[in-house]
Amino acid sequence: MDKVVLATLGCKVNQYETELIREQLEESGFNPVSFGEKAGLYIINTCSVTEKAAQKSIELIKKARNRSSLLVVTGCYAEAEKDRLKKMFPWIDLVVENKEKSNIGNIINGNGKNHQEKETYIGNFNAHNRAFVKVEDGCNQFCTYCIIPYVRGKEIRSRSLSEVLREMENLAEQGFKEIVLTGINLGLYGTDLNPQVKLANLLKKTECLEEKIRIRLSSLEPHLLSVELIDFMAQSSWICPHLHLPLQSGDAEILKRMGRRYTLEEYRRLLRKVREKIPSVAITSDVMVGFPGEEESNFSNTYRFLQEMKFSRLHIFRFSPRKGTRAYSIKPRIEEKVKKERSKLLRDLGNKLSQDFASQFLGKTLTVLAEDQPDTESGLRFGYTENYIPVLFKGKEELKNKLIRIRLTEIKEGKVLGKVEELLQ
Ligand code: SF4
């Protein structure tokens, strides 16, 4: 049996797509092995969302050299820098565009048949106990810093309701307890379908799934979060009360320069509405520091806004200029040293906000999905609550991949500890 190594960088959509390729290759007899091993085929699914991700992509490609007889590179970095890649690394055998990515298995197998001609479902997710289901591709929003619409395409491509539901059913039958719905711009799901559907319609349809499974939404653009969706989440017991709503900046001027489609006041009102309807909701967010022209005063505005919004978790990114985007030519650029200092301040704030959020639930019993692996530092078992609080608890190996009712007991050195009360399934 031929061996294959699949390496992925970047977002959940990329991870999902690697799984799709893995499944096609396994079907045709390939055996996935770990990165570094000699294999007949290496596939690197790259990312270019930041300069760091692009650098990591290059490092992986270099490391993969001479480890396989066929090296295939795909993903957003490959798409953005196709010519450069071919020049830098002429020994890459094949660069596959994003729109052909789902067809890689067939290209390798030499039948050239478009994978989307037949419906395919992801049946298994290696190394995760939570499965991702990609429902949409493409983004037409063109935020000024973002390379994604150029490398993923501006046309929205959504999968039909029936196809998505079948894939979810299949994953639930395989024993997955949580599905994360993902897309390049998830909030635009269904806008290209005929008749049009909305993300809220898809969520409502999941009610008919035979196997009960909990569903989490990945990132949603704030201006695309509808009242209908909030209302449905509020009354549903299987949609996790967790929304990831990227803010990017808490300064009105920078937000405008980023080309984001909401004002701070609209964002503030949205969070108020969500919290009124779903009191236990976790709201997580992405923030970018060091956008060109971000002065101390702009940064302070962001800091204060984040404090006010009381996010339960923050992902902090440093701006990195992506060639081809509008922000590439916006000046003045901010020094790396300043960006690092600002990210550190926001990371510290993020940690404090996470603890504040978790402390509201001390003494309460929440449902945790236990991960496969214990926490490496403490050796305790580990899992996330429905509202995305990471919890450590004592328990046997049998608890892994189970939904468990756990009472949150204390926060120690920044970690939330809990006690198992009941095993659900
Ligand atoms: S919404 Fe903006 S940040 Fe998100 S993928 Fe589209 S362009 Fe990029």
C-alpha cells in the first residue's frame, strides 16, 4: 500500500479539505502516515492569511523535499504565489489551485473525474473528536487587508441543504458528538443557491437528524448574523451557545480603513441583543493589531472596546501586508516591535476576560465533550463546554469522546477545573 503524508496549515476550511483528500486517497488504497516519514506522496495544504502562515507553508514545503516521489502543493499560499513557488522550488511536482483541490485524489489516481460530479461525504475525521463540515466557499467582502477573496474566489459556492445534512448524519453515525459548520464566509451560506436559503434554515433542518449531535458555528461576520439565527439558537438545545464574531478593531477610523461592514455601535447593539436572548452565550473574537496608521490612541480605543465587550476569548493577529490587497499600499506601516507589544497587551487582556467569563459559571454544571488526549501539562482529562470554556477534570480513559455533565469547581493558575457529575453518552 502506498503511503501518503498530508500536512495542513490555516483555517478549519483547509483542515476540512485535507480530510476530503485523505478520504479519497484512503479509498484508493493510500495509507496516511506522519510528517517526516518517507512516503510515495506528500500533499501540503498551505495558508497565506498572514506572513507567518506563508512562512510556515514555505518551511513545510522545504522539509518535504526528498521525502516522497511526488510532492503536491495546494491551498491559499500556493494559489497566491503560484509562479514564485514554481521558481523557488522547481522540484515541486504539482501545484493545485483551490478550485481543483477537492479533485486532488482523482488527479493523483489519474482518472481526472471532477470530484463534485458525484456527491461525497466525509465519513471520518482523523485525530479529532469534533468534525468540521464545510458548507460554503468563497468571499465577496474584500476587507482591505485580506487576501482570501483573491485566493478562494469571490463567487459564493454553497453546498445544498441535503448534501450537508447527509454528511452530518454520516458523521453522527460514526460516533462524532460535535460538528463545527465552517465556510470561508459562513454567513453567506445559501445566498447563491436557487432557491436561496439561509444559514438559519440549515440549522433548523438539523432538527431532523436522527442521531443527536451538538453543533457549533465557526466564525461569522457580525453584519451577517441574523435575528432569525439568534432566535433559533436561543431555543435550541443542540446548537452550542457560542458565536465567534470577528471584530478586528475597536477603533472607528481603523475599522473603516479595514473595509469592515459594521460600525462599533452596531457591533455593540448586536452583542447586547445576543446576550439578552442567550444569557450563557460565549462570544469570541479576532482582533488585528498594527493595521497601517494605527496610532497609540487608535490602539487604546480598541483596548477599551474589548474590555467593554467582555469577550470570552480573543485571537490576536498582527497585521501583515499581503501583496494584491488594498491595505498593502496603505502607509505608514507599524513597526514589528510595536505590533508585538500591542499583541502582548491584548493577549493578557484576553486571558483576563476568559477567566472573568468562566468564573460566572463556577458552581454550575455544564456539558463537556471530552477530548481524545489528556492535557499534556497536568495529565488531567480535558474538554470544552457547550459555551467553549476549556475544563480540566479527573477521569478515566473511557470518558474520551463522551459528553459529560461537569460541575465547574475552581480556577487555578488560569485553568478551569471541574468535577464529573454524570456521563451522558
Ligand atoms: S469577510 Fe473579510 S476578512 Fe473574512 S474572508 Fe472575507 S474579506 Fe477576508
